[in-house]
Amino acid sequence: MTDTPHARPFADFLREHGRGRTHDELSDALHTLIARVKDTGKKGTVQLTVTVEPMKKDDRMVIVGDKIKISLPEHDRPAGVWFVGKDGNLTRNDPDQLAFDSLREVPPPPGVDPETGEVTGTEA
């Protein structure tokens, strides 16, 4: 028979630590992560950090803390196409497109209704 100490199952610690709060939060975090992974098709993580520090003035005791971090995958955001103008600013209009500043609207020819564009057959 060996004198190897028996390690208490970690799951037992989780269920008892913080009156079960840590275990419940990890369960919720994992459930949330699974849903987001299925929704986005990307990976994510749940991370538990357990800290243990000595208790001052009593070497039989330790202080145990925990931190839960969840990294949810993000949905892809749509991108937009923009042009960069001569001044370095973004614009929706192509700055190199030909501009016709001298163009003007031409009135319809005689016999065409200016509102609808229909041929009326009468000349003005």
C-alpha cells in the first residue's frame, strides 16, 4: 500500500465552491458558447482561472478565488465599398468619374407632354 494522497475530484470542488455559483456560471457560459458557435460557425472559449493563496497567520487554510472568462465568436459584419478622394476622405462617388457640370436638362420637343413624356400629337 502506498502513501500517495487521494486527490479530491475537481467536479466536487466546483459544485461546492461559492455555494455552487461557479459551477452554475460555467454551465451557463458553456451553454451560451455552444449556441453562439452553432450560430456563427466559428470557435470560442470558456476559461476558468482558479487562484489559491495562503491565509495569513494560519497555514492550514487557503483563500480560493475564481474567474470565468467567455470569448464568444462574433458574427461577420458586412463590409462596404468606398472610394478615397483626393483629400484622403471616404466617398461613395468615384472621384475619377467624368463630371459633366455643363449639362442641362433639355425640354421635350413639341407634341410631347413635359410631365408624362407621352406624345400628344399637338404642336405648341
